[in-house]
Amino acid sequence: MRLRLPMLALSGLIFAVNARADVSLEYAVKAAYIPKFIPFITWPDAAFAAPNAPVTICVLGADPFGGKLEQTAGELKSGDRAIVVRYLPAPDASVSCQVIFMGKGDETIAEGALDAVKGKPVVTVTDSGLKAHGMISFVVAANHVRFDIDEAAAAQGGVAISSKLLGLARAVKPRGQP
Amino acid sequence: MVSASLALAVNLLAPPAHAQSVNTDIRQLSIEELANVEITSVSRRPEPLADAPAAIFVISAEDIRRSGAINLPEALRLAPNLEVARINGFSYTISARGFNSTSSANKLLVLVDGRSVYSPLASTVFWENLDVPLADVARIEVISGPGGTLYGANAVNGVINIVTKDAGETQGALLDAVAGTSDTKVMARYGFAPWDGGSLRLYGQVSHANSTSPLSTLDVSRTAWARNQAGFRLDQKLDADNLTLQGDVFANSEPATESKRNRGYNLHGRWSHALKSGSSLEMQVYNDENTQIVPGQLREQLDTFDLQVQHNTALWWNDTFIWGGEYRHSKEAIYSSTVFFANPVTHLDIENLFAQDSFRLFENLRVTTGIKIENSSHSNVEFMPDLRFTWAVADNHMVWASVSRAVRTPSKIDRELESPGVLLPSPRFHSEKLTAYEAGYRGQPLADLSLSVSLYYNLYDDLRTTFYQPVTIMPLQLRNGITGDNYGAEAWAKYALTDWWRLSLGANWLQRTEKLKPGRRDMTFGQSLGQDPPYQAQLRSEMNLLEDWEFDAALRSIGHVKARDATTGNTKVLVGAYTEVDLRFGWHATKTTEISLQGFNLLHARHLEFNDPSGYAPQYVPRAFMLNLRQSL
């Protein structure tokens, strides 16, 4: 609907004090985005261990969000599924992740992880500034955090991304394109 | 400072309102809203507004829409740290922390996207010609207190930054039409993407405000105002660069009598470039021309060229350093049959350099310090230093304090206006000066309550007097002769009672003491210092009823204005205290159609807001009703 941005949110934005100013606004915005993508994404049932298993967001490598991701995730649900965050120092096949976030740390780790989950129902999210691009890649353009979607890669992994989210992306690489 | 939002990136004044790293609230934004959050305001170290060591109030686009404001001055009533008084059909006077009148509201700097609309010719802002389409305003940042270090001269008592939306945010067609008992307005805008990475909007706006009714039966002046304005904004995004080109052209007049005709245009380009190192470079250039004509009496013309450059970087680890400079040239011309200038045409050159650094002294204590050095051909070199502290007391509680100096530089009128036998020119008139001490608290005492309190103590020197001769009275001469010792407080709070009902409360209180310096005289003591109510208070309520209805109410209460009579020396009440109520019903009929019915100043058929015997004849502000349609396509 129309922009019913609660004035509360805005006033809070203006006035609230963030004593832990170490996490930049950029990552606060990214941390808010990631869990909000989830309701727009449909995984095959096989992607979850159980019908009520949570959607797990795995943060690979260092945590650039300073714990902020958990806060947003904790407030949201995807259908009946809770959203949880796991931190993985390195790719770990034993952990069931539905979303993997790859930060700016090491390009080779990101590429390796992208390769490892290629074709699997895992939504890969890459940070801005990385050469490697996941199904969703953050882009910082003109002082705004936006994201591109690689729908082809998602389709390859059996993940469906709703047209609403595609519409919000800056650029979409559609299915059927190499 | 290059652009408004740019300068804000720095310290004194925070980045865009929605650019705050306040995660609780970022979390509540939708994906669409997240995409609009400006994350780095060039300095690449965005600062929470919460951390800005200044009294800053931000009026959001949503605030403006819900207020139903028909024009910019009415929208500025939302800021509890401003005094807004309507004079007549077309004219307003606006100030912060005192000195509000047509001739003395010369200490408030106003910028539109970084372009100054403060007239150095008259030392004032001609609000009647500032017709920014409100639907295109992203936010208005209102800073009370000095901003000289970043903004330069004349940012003495405050700065108003009007920031318009990026053209990318105003795509598609919009019709904003108002029909009312005292105003009509039609604004149409169309935004599109002409090529990759570029977005453009074009708009036109036509409005009419009725003449207001006079206080005195002798006053036969007509003060209706017909405005015609059109403009555009083009934004081009590249990898590391943002380019903006915008411009407006207007022609306004008193329609019945043509007793006042104004016209003008501006063209304004901005460029920002992000450097690899994380620092950034900004540049802006504009040309602004406007002409005011009172047929048979006066023709005033101001033609300004301005160039600014700013570099945002770091000197060492974890600080924010900005520095830059500005060159401005104004051609000022006044041709008048009633007053006289030895040189009707003069040229004003301004050059300035500034630098400011912000660094963390201790874990919770940040220091911001800087200076601007400005040379103007109308005055001497002026120094505007600034020192500010921000102390994060605890989560959600911040205390700040500052000391700063600002100046109001002389205008052509101050120095050169003369009238044989009546007024002598004043070639030695120099800057009015302020040393300001400020402190404040900002925070969230409760989860749903945000609060800001600011205190200030202002020491003025060399304020303008109208000197008279000991025996003959005439000729008069403008001189620097008054010191001031003013203090006051401003506070505002926002409280969300429920997710559909929100309250905002704001108030300010001002205590003024001005004294003539020994040996000086003032013909109009008191009047030349403005008309300020000792207090102002406002309460706003915004309710979202059902899914599609909004019900908003605003109550404001303004104290009386007293002034000392120039001849008798007695004080008298010039404007009585008043309380008024505005109401608004808004209905989102469809996703693209919004209809609202608004009532303004409902408690009285009319009330007086301003009465300065030396200015416009006082006229009443009427009760008004308006119907507003906003249709987007």
C-alpha cells in the first residue's frame, strides 16, 4: 500500500541513540534486509529437515553486522518457521543453511562457498564489493544499499523468488540466461 | 559545505534523517524503505542524528503531508525550534531563538539543496518567492543555534535545510490539487528515466492565496499572491559519482493590483565523487537570479553565482575531517524612487575556507571542532570557530555541549541606504556577532518515547541600531550599538501510544535582554530587535484509523508579543497570545488517490500573528478550510 511508514520509526531514527556506533549504517541496513528477503523466497520442502524447522541464515566468516542480524531475524517469522542465525567461521557442510551470507573478507572463500552450494536450495547472499555474486548480491549505489538478483542461479538451486522481490531489485538476471 | 545533506554528513549536523544507524528503527523499515535509506553521506562515516551535537529538528515528508501545509512557511510551523508568523496574504517572517520581524529576521540561513536563498541584499529570506513543491520535499532539517563553521555567515541563530527528493524517488505522474476558502493550488509533476542511471522530474505549480483582512480601516493594501513556478531535477548515478542538475523558474505577483511583482530563476549543478580511499569530493555550482518590482517605487535585482568545493576524508584513524571553500559573487541592484543609494549597483564578493575535524577523545566522548574564515567585500574577514562535545551517557541517552561564534554580515541596505535629510549612509557598519553556549540532551527514555531538550545562552554584540541626532533627531543612521544577553530552552518529544496513534509535543521559551552600548542611541528600540513571544507550544496527534483513514490534529499556543514604544518608552502588547487548532481527515480512496479535508485556525474566525509598525501593515490570519486531492499515476 501507500507508504505508511510509521512516524514512530522515523522519529526513532531521528532521536534514538546508538551507543554501539561501531556497526555502520550500511551494515545495519543490510542486516535489516536479509531476514526480510525470506518471506519472498520459497524453498523446496527437502531444503528443511522438518516441516517446522527454522530458516537458518548462516554468516560465513567474520560477522560484519555486530549482532544486528540476529535482532532483526528474531523479530520475524517465515510462515510457521522461525528465522535463526548461525555463524560459520568456514564453510561447514554439516550445518543446514537456507541462506548463506558471504562478507567482504576473503574472495576465495566466497567463491569456494558459492561453488560448494551451487545447484542446492541455498540462497547465497554476497556483500557489496565482492567479485563473486550470489543469488542476491548487495550493491551500494549512490549512497543507497540496493540488491541485484540472479534468478537463474536461484532456479538452478530449486529456489523460487517472488516477483515482488524481483521488482524491488535493482537488476535481475532472469532465468534461462547463462 | 557543498550540499545541504553533505554538510550534514559532518558533525554538527547529522546526515539525512533516515540515514541514522539506529538499528531498532532500521529494522522496522520495509524493503522499499530500506532501499531509500541513505547510508553514507559522502563522509562515508554516517553519523546518527542522535549523535549530532546541535539542536536539530527534522521535518519528514510524511510530517508535511500529515500537516496539510499548503506552503513552505506553513510546513515550518512543524518545527518547535522556529518562530513562524504570517504577516499577510503573501508574507511570512520566520526566525529561531528570537529576532523575528521582517527587518530583523536576518540571522537565519535558509538553503534549498545547498543553494542559499538568504538575500544578502536585504539580509532576509523572501518566503513569498520560495515555492518548493512540498510533494517533492524529502525532508527539512531545522537547526537552531549557530552553524557558521559549516554554513558561513548569517547562520547565526539557525539554519534551515530544505532537501528535495532525488528524481529517482519521484518517478511517474502526480497531481496535487488544493481548493480552499483562502488558497488554491495545483501542482503537477512527471518523473521518468530518460536513460540508464538517469532520472528526471519536471513539475509545474500554480497557486493563489487570498488577500488577508487588515487590522486598521486605513489599510487598503491588497496582499493576495499568485504564484507560477516550474522546474526540473535530473539525477545521474554512476559507479563512484552522483550528478544532479536542477532548476526552477518563477513569476509571482499581487494579482489584483500588480502592486508587487517578483520573478526569478536558478540553475544548480552538484557533483559528488567517491574516492577509493573511502573519502569523497563534492562540488556544486549555481546561478540564481531574482527581481522584485514594486511599480513606481522599487526594483531590486540580485544575481548570484556560487561555487563550492568540499573534501571529506580522515586525517588519522577513525576521525572525520572535512575541508573546503566557496566563492560567491552577487550583483546587487536597487533602483528606488523612495530610498536612495549612491551606487544603485554594487558587487558583493565572498570567499571562504573551512575545516572541521571530529574525533573520539574517549570511548564515549566525541569532539568536533572547526573554523570558517570568510572574507566579504561588505565587511572584514570574519572567523567562525566552533567546538562541540558529544557524550554518549548510556544506550539511548546522549548529552552534548558547544561553544561557537557566528556573525551576521552587513548588507547593502545596512551600509549604503540613504535618504537626504532623513538617513545617512553607514559605510562603517560592521557585522553583528554572536557567541553561543549550548547544551542539550537527546535520547529515548522509554521505548516509544523520544525526547530532545536544548538550552542556550547567546551573547550578541554590535546589533543594529537606528541612531538619531541629539537635538534634531534627523538624519538617522544605522549603527552597531546593542548588546544582547539572551537565553532560552527548546524541547520536543514524540510518543507512540499505539501503532496507530502518535503524539508530538514541542515547546520553546525565550528570555531576552538587550542593552544599548554607552553613548549609543536607538530610535526604534525594541522594534528593530524583532517580535518574539516568550513561549510557544504545540501538540500534534496523528491517528491511522482503519486501513485507509487518517485523522490528525494540531494545537498551537503562542505567547503575546510585547514591544517598547519608540516614543513613550512604555511597553505594550502588539500581538495578543493566541491558541489555534488545525484538523485534517485524510482518506486513501485507492492506492493512488488520497483525498483530505483540512481545517486551519479553527478556534477563531481570524487572529493576528504579527504587528510591526515599521513593516507591512498588520493583517489578520483567517480560519480556512481546504480540500486536497493527491493523485499519482
